[in-house]
Amino acid sequence: MSIAVQAAAPNLKLVDLREISGSSLVPLLEEEIDWWRRTLFWDMRSSAELVVKFVNLGSLQGGALLHQERVVGYTYYVLEGSKGLIGDVYMLREFRDIFWENRLIQHALDDLRAKHGIRRVESQLLLIEAPLAHVMPRAEHVRAYHRMFLMRSIKPLGLSPVEVGPSLLFEPWREECMDEAARLIAESYAGHVDSEINDQYQSPHGARKFLDTMIHYPGCGEFCQPASWVAFQKDTGLVCGLVLASVVAPGVGHITQVCVAKAWRGMAIGYELLRRAMASFDDLGCHRVGLTVTASNHEAVRLYQRMGFVNIRDFAAHVWTGL
């Protein structure tokens, strides 16, 4: 802990997020926007503007840290059915400290349990340093999953098309695929570590909610239909693979979802879907593309590395159960 933090930390005050104005968050959010831009090449300004809007409306729940009435840290959470999601935790660099980060997280956990009866909470907080060594509040209830943020330059693309057989057809994503895509996601992630991290993957109904959020809301960037692809079985019309994409900053694409039905794995369908997505990003003028992956998903990690992706950020997904 720095001397500045030692001096300032005892004077910090934790208040409910609804006790502050959205405008008081702006200096803190500007620093966070800069971090995302420099570290992950991601423009989160639209998300930050939504935070300010909902704080002003008094409809965003969470906590804020004040130092002499200046907001120096905050967290917010949202409800998603019977679980809670901690959407963000951020502290200004000069005040950053694990103790106070944990106070913010603890505030969110306590609020979710006391006010809403929530027993399961999920989070993926990319800004926490040394995330796998970070001892979280309610440690007896939490499990941490090592995840990675991978990235590669679009040019040179250097990826050759592969022949996956005459029984498959690749087409650009269309909205009519939503129900089939939800079925595929639930089937593909059955028993998979990612369904432990995000319980929406455990059913077609949950997967449909996940898709609606990803496609229609800006948290994962602006959905990019031209770079999103679906693999169909020609004889049945069933979806057997998909890749969904977004644009997270000018010239920067992001793969938000890629999955292949279990019966069709080992046929290079995942490779071809990703190749098509990146070729589409290239056509759109993007110069880099990123994605996230759970480190224990060794098959996916090997595929991404083979396709030129490199890890630029380790982070953790945290899941609290039985709160």
C-alpha cells in the first residue's frame, strides 16, 4: 500500500450508490475508460454513460467510496432472475487498495442477500490485479475460475479456409436463429466449466436471455451481424455451430460467443467459423480482434493460439453460492 493510500484510506466513507449523483462519478469513470482503452483496446464510454444515467435515475444499486465528498471508488450490481451480477468495481489509482475493493464487493454481496434474498452471485472483474491470489469476501462461499483475454492483429489474416464436408452450410447470422442458437448453447455447454461460471448456459431459456443481452445491449460492444456466422446441417436445418461478434471500439472486433455441437466437434467447424468472423472484420476495416476464454478449456485455448491469438490479460470469474 502506498503512503498516499495509507493516509487517505482511514478517511474513506462507504455509502449507498443511490446517495450520489451520476455527475460525481464522471472523473472516476473517465479514468476507468482510459484503462480499458489502453489495456484492452475497448471503448467502454457507452457503458459508462449508461451507469451515469441510471445513477441519476436512482435505479442502479451498489456502493460508492467517498473521500471528502469526492467519489474515489464504486461498485454496482444487477439482478438477473434468482442471481446477482456484480457489474463493476473500480477505484481511482491514487486510492486503490485491496481492503477497500473488498469493502465494495462485500457491500454488493450483503445488499444482494439482505435486500433481495440472492444466494448466487457471479462476477467477471477484469480490473482487479492478481485476481487468482485475491482473497474475496465471503471466501467460504466463492470459487474463482482463471480466465484470459486474448487478442490478435487482423493483418495478416494468414488463415486458409478449410473444407468441412458437403453436409454443412455456413451463413451469416440472422435473428430467426435465436431459438436454435439457444438450444445449441445449452447443449454445447452441458457439463462444461463455463456453465458453472454463467448458469444461463444451463438451459435453452437461460441461453436465450444471454443471447438477447449480448445482441441488444452494449455491455459486450455493439453487436456485429456481418461478422457473426452460423453453421447449419443441410439435411435437417439444425444449427450445429455459431460465432457471434461485436465491435468494441473503432477498428476493434470482439468474439462474444463461439460454440459447436458435441456431435460435430473435431471437424474444424470452430476454426472455420472464427476464420469467417475475422475475415468479415477485415472487410469492415478492423485491425484487431479479441476474445475471452476459461484457461481450463484447453481445447479452445489451443485452437485460439493456433489461430494467432495471444494472452494480454489474466482475470478471474468469481461465483458465490449459498450466501
